Amino acid sequence: MSTSRKRILLVEDEALIALCEKSSLERYGYEVVTVNSGEKAVALIDEEHGFDLILMDINLGQGIDGTEAAARILARQELPVVFLSSHTDPEIVGKTETITSYGYVVKSSSITVLDASIKMAFKLFEAYKKTKEFNNRLEATFNALPDLLFEVGLDGEYYDVRSSDEDLLYKPLPELIGRKIPEVLPPDIASIIMEAIAEAEEKGKSFGRQYELAVPQGQCWFEIAVSRIVSPGKESRFILLCRNISDRKQVEESLLAERQRLAGIIEGTNIGTWEWNVQSGETTFNERWAEMIGYTLDELAPISIATWGSFAHPEDLIKSEKLLGRHFSGELPYYECESRMSHKDGHWVWILDRGKLMSRTPEGKPLLVLGTHQDITERKRLEQSLRENEERYKKAELVARLGSWEFDLTANAFWGSDEAKRIYGLDPDSETFDAKEVMGCVVERDMVDQAMKDLLERGKPYDIIFDIIARGSGERKTISSAAELVKDADGKPSRVVGVLQEITRLRRLETALSQRQTLLGQAEKLGRIGAWVLHVDSRKQDWSEETFRIMDMEPAKGEPSIEDMISFFQPEYRDAAKGALEAAELRGESINGVWELATHKGNKRWVQLVASPYREGDRVSHILGSLRDITEDKLAELRIKSLLADKELILKEVHHRIKNNMETVGSLLTLQASTITEPAAVAALQDARSRVQSMMVLYDKLYQAQDYGELTMEQYLSPLVDEIVENFSRGGAIRLVKRLEPIALDLKRLQVIGIIVNELITNVMKYAFKGRPGGTICVTSARVGDEVELSVSDDGVGIPEGVNFVDSGGFGLLLIKTLTKQLDGSIRIERGTGTRVALTIKA
């Protein structure tokens, strides 16, 4: 060890010895200052503080001895003291044991021994200082600790107790030292502490045991730590540290309660939770997180942040990453994103994803993020439904021209929907529904103001119709508006909520309808046509004024039932009327009946009842009908029927007389022919007879017909053809084929056609079958488009080529040509196997 700068105070009463020792020590590099008495040594130490060691002679002659001087010096300053003496007696040495010294050197010892003793003293003093410093720190630490510190034995005996607050001790300090833990503490507490001491004996230490104990400060929780003091060869001792954890315990209990509350909230709100280590990718989800997408956590294992990415919608994943980046950069206070996740069943689940960055790395990078997942699929569905409903509402407002408005009485603010603005001529996108602007458009301002005043002051219903002049267009419009007063929680009026509708067109229609109803009433009266409605469920009817008049009743008489109406009909018609109404009600059949009734005053009237059922769904709910007084028409009809019957008798008699006259003419022609021998004359008379015969057939059919205006070709031509053929002697050998359609023609044209057919068949009978016993004649009529074709054909020898309707000199063909022209028709001859003549006329 270096001796430089080591300064020694040598206290020696013998000058020569002092000089010799000083010289020797200086040779060893020490700086030596000498004094010859204890008093001087004490005084010098008080004056100077630069000494590193004191060499103290014990016997200093007169004055205080060395041990006394050392004691006084050490009381002022801590210095290592080495005693010097020529004595080795136990008594002399014993005097130094009460003084803190660092050696005892006999004066006869060599300088080497002395130097070694001095050096050892320096080492010991340094060790002492370090030990003292450590002890001081340890003492300060013990004093600073809020804990209870005990030194105890293996059997629990208290050897030492330290406490910054004696109110934490179960017993006062004097009652602990020398006693054992089981003797002092309650058995259950003592057992916990003794178990910890036993564990420390085995393992060297024990931590974590807790107990609750009532001490002077109150009921406290303590946590103990026990450590064995290593002392080889000695019995085991232990440091027992008891820390007051009452505050921590309270915090833990509060934290546990908070965690339980949070767990309840999480369970109650049905949300999923997640924790994400941004740097490692390690992620934790709770079971609900997985349930939202139809899985369990076991099915999703192993779990990482990539698990979330694999289920997120690609578009939403991009949005989520951008929002996270903005949150990590500090732009957003927290992360929030609505995104879709793929469910196990294949559909998308809407998730509200929220999170917050909780910590960063030392380099400032994002580290731990905590968040939640909430299933908002139903909310998104409701939002979509709400948007659709709002859109429908706006469209409905637009279609119905129905706007809504609100007047905030507290803020004196006016609000109107887009349609309300449009009705007043305001631009929905750029203009507000300002009260001053709106009221400036109102024509009947006083009436509207009074209606609002009545609503606010008297609670009178606000339901008014007024006119406005729309802004911009200047169009006059009629508005219907209704409103209600809304009160706050204190029952005070807070706002007025209302609707308004433009009814300009409706008002015009109502006016027109009123006029038309007046005209309809007049028309009903003039036409004697009343209207009625049957309400099937109630069996009650609504009658128009004219219906009441027809029934000879006053409209104020009450609400008639269907049974009342049926009772007015004459007995022979009641069943028919009742059956028709039941058919309309049950089977939806229409009604059209003519029946006689007796009015309320007993007047008999004929009425026509017409009605149709009205359905609501699959049932008849109403029957709408009319009741027409046709008494005059019915009487006129009966008179007409009587006249027609008389006319029919007269007409039949006329036809009968004409037919008889024609038969007389035909008989005369026959008689005349029988008296003449000239063949040509006979043939001419027979032809005339045949033509008269065709007219007789026509009149015979008219006599039998119900309609004298027209007959069908079948009715007229079929018997006519038979009669023409039968007039010839070989008529029985002729085969007749008739294909006549029932085509109705007027009598004027049928008469002409009958003459033409007579001429054609007569020619066939005369010329077609010469040299043959018989043949076939075919007569057909058919409708071809808007024309009628009549043909007469035979299978005879055929008409000569030179014979036609243009150049023929015969009367018969000329007659046919003339009659065809009269019919505005056409006729042609077709030659082949026999002859076919076809007549075409308009239908």
C-alpha cells in the first residue's frame, strides 16, 4: 500500500524515542508530527484535520494517559489509533480494549513490525468505514421501509423487531422480544408465518403468503417474505418481512370487481375482444370473437393477426389498414372501422371494429393494441331499411306532394322537408324553410296566424286549408295543413309538428265533382235512375235521392236494409229479386232484372234493377247497383206488343191473300197452256208458271217466318229447287244435291235470286239430260270473304260454246243477265264435265 501523503500523529512523552520513531517512519515514507502529551494531541486534532493515523503511547507521564487522550480524540474525529507501549502486562493491554483501536505495538518492536502494524491499521480502518457506511445505509433502508422487519428463530422466537409504525404491530415491541410467534399471534396467522419459516429453512426463502390481522391501526392485510440468514455453525435465524398490503388489497379487490364488471359488460353486450402485438403479430381473441363468424377458437387455431385478414372483406381490409395507420401516427385518437367478415355459412357479417394503441416500443413503434368486435349486421340491415324507408318517404312525399314541417318554439326556428320547400317554390338544395319567407307566400295570413294561436293557447286542432302564391313561379296553390302541439317533459309546449299537402288539383276536382254530382242528381231525376250500394257485412244500403223518390220515401227516413228493398217487390217477383242478390253476393254474378214493386205509398211501378258485385280479396264486400223507373217504358212496351200482334195478324192475312192470288195466276197459266197446241207458246206459258211459282215459295216462307225483313238462302232456295224439279215429268229421275249455308239476305235480293235459280234449273231440266233418263243437279251457296257465291251445276251434256250471257238471243239468259246486274253481282259459265253457273254478290 502506498504511504505517500499518509500523515501520522505520534504522541510520545520521551523525546528521544519520539525522534527515533519519527525518523524511522519518515524513512518509510510517512509524514510524522510529534507531540509529548495527551492534551497537546487533543488540541492539535481540534486545530488540524489532516491526520490519517495516531500512534499513541499509553503512559504519557504527567497529564492524561494515552487511552484517555485516544478516547477524547475519537469522540471528535474517527481516526485509526495504534497504541505504543513498552509494557506487555495484561493490565496495560486491557486498558486499550475499551478504546476502538487498530493495533498494539511494543516499543521494542522493529520498524518493520511497526510499519506492518500501521498498514494493517489502515486496512482495518478502511474496512471499518465501509462496514459502517454499509450499516448506515442498511439502517437507513430499514428505517425507510414501511414494512415490519423481524429477526426470528426457527421456532418463531423474536430476536429483533423494526417498525416505522408501531400501530402495525399486533403487540407492543417490549412484549415481542424473547417471545415466540405461536405465543403472540392468533393460531391461524401464526400457522401461516411458521409455514413460511419452514419453507425458508428448506429452500432459503419464502414469498407470497398473505394474512389479514387486526392491529391498532385497524384491520390490515399483510404479505410476508422470509429469508434465512446464512451463519455457518450457528442455529438458523431468519429475516421476516411483513408488508402492509391493505391498500394494494383494496386496489386488487376493486380491480377484480372492475374486471368482473367489465366481463359482465362484455358478456352482456355480446362483444368480441382482441389484443394485438403489432411487432410480433401475436394476437389473442376471446370466444365471442370467433362465434360472430360461426367458429370456435379451436377451429381458428393457430391464431395471429393473419386470422383477421383471412376473414375480412378485401375492400374493408384496405380501409382498415389506412385507419390503423392514421391512428398509429396520432392523427386519430382511436381506431374505428365498420367492415365485413366472412361467416362460416358463407354470408357476410358486419363488424364494428374498435381499438386503441396502448403502448409503444422504446423506439416509438406501435406495440400493443387492444380492441373489440361488435356484430352490427342487424344494425346495418336496419340502417339500410331506414335509408330505403327514407327514400320511399321522400318519393311518397314527392308523388303525394305531401311535405312535413316543424316549428321549434324554444329556438323560434322553422324547418321544412324538401317537398314542403318545393310546394312553396323554394329550392330544396339551396334555400331554407324560413318562417318569414314562407308566411310571405300565404294569401290568408290572418286565418293561418289565428289557427296557430288557437293551437298554442287553447289546444284547438290545427287543420286548415289556405291558398299561397308560390315563390318564383307566382302560381296560386291550395294547401291543406294539419299540425299537433308537442310538449316537453315538464308539460310545456316545445314544438309544433305538422304536414302540408298541395291540393290545388284535388280542390278543382272536388269543385268539378260537386258540379257533376249536382248534374248527376238532375240526370237521375230526369232519367228516373237511382243509385244504391249494399254493404254485405251490415246488410245496410245507401240510396241516392232518386232511389228514395222512386220508392216514394223521404231521404231522412233512415238507412234502409236490403230486406227493406226486397219487401217492396210484388210477391210474384220477390223470390227472383232475392235469388239474384244472393247469387251476386255468394257467386259474384251480375244482376239485370225487370220487376214490379209497390212503393212506400202503395203506387205500383215497374223497375229495372242492375247491379255488379265489388270484391275485396276473394270475397264480395259490396254490391253496386241502379234502380230505374221504367213504368212508362213498360206500359209503352205492352202497347207496342199489342200493336205488333195486330200488325202480324194483318200482315199474315195479306201474305195469305197474295199467295192465293198467285196460285190463281199460276192455275190460269196452266189452264191456258193446256188449251194451246203450239209448242213454243206452251213452253212460254210453262216458263211463266215456273217464275210465278218461285214467288209463291217466297211468300209462303214469309208467311211462316217470325222476321219479315230477311230469310236465309237455305230457307228459301231449298224448297224452291225441289218444287222446280218436281214440275218436270222426269223430275223423279234427277238426283238433287243441296249445299246451302244459312246466309241471311233481305227479301228484295232473295226474290231476284229465286228467279235466277228458277231460270238456271229450268234450262238444266230442258237441255242438260237429253238422251239420258236422269242426272245430277247440285245447288250450293257459301260465304267467301265479304261475298256470297251461289252456283248451279249439272253432269249433263254441257252448254254449247256459243251460248253465253252476252250474245245469247234467248229470253231466259237475258233475264238472268239483267237480274245479275240489278244485284250488282257477276255471273260466269264454267264448262267441263257438264256445266256450272256461278253467281257472286256482296254479302
